[in-house]
Amino acid sequence: MPGVLPVEKKKGKRIEGYLADFFELPRDIVMDLSRLTLIGDGQLHLENHKGIVEYGSGRIKVKTGSGLLIIRGEGLVIRNLYAAELYVEGDIQTLEIAK
């Protein structure tokens, strides 16, 4: 079933979240989550991505630990691309996470 994680995976994520809270560690690092920062509607900074799936001036798809991030807009350009960081500029209109 799409979007449904196996029970073992869900339990593991709960334990990781509990441990992160208990030891006061950032959840995004402990749980292998991505961090997305949107500045206005023109800049996006994504940390801890897993790779680019699709790239065009109207749509960019990026793999993350939470699923597929779909960025839609006009004049989208990847300004910087590093192993775990991505900077996008352009007229960002919608963000969607597909599981």
C-alpha cells in the first residue's frame, strides 16, 4: 500500500524520535530527515537530500528521507548543488511531498 510504512520501520522512527528528544539532539539529524528553508517565494534551501530525480524550469523533483519533494514554479534554477545541500531560485509556487 503506497504511503504505509512497515510496522518495524514505524517503531524504529518512534524510538529514534524519543531518543532525540531525551538526549536533546536535533531530530532531523538523528532521524535522517531533510530540512527545508523557504525564503519568500524565490529561494529554497534543502539540507540532507538524497538526489535529484527530475530537473526543469517548471518542476524539480528531489528525493528526501520523507519522500519525494516536488517543487513547482516558473524559472526554477538550481543555484548550488552539494552532496547533501541544494539551493533553488525562481518563482516557487508550490511544494509537495509525495510518499
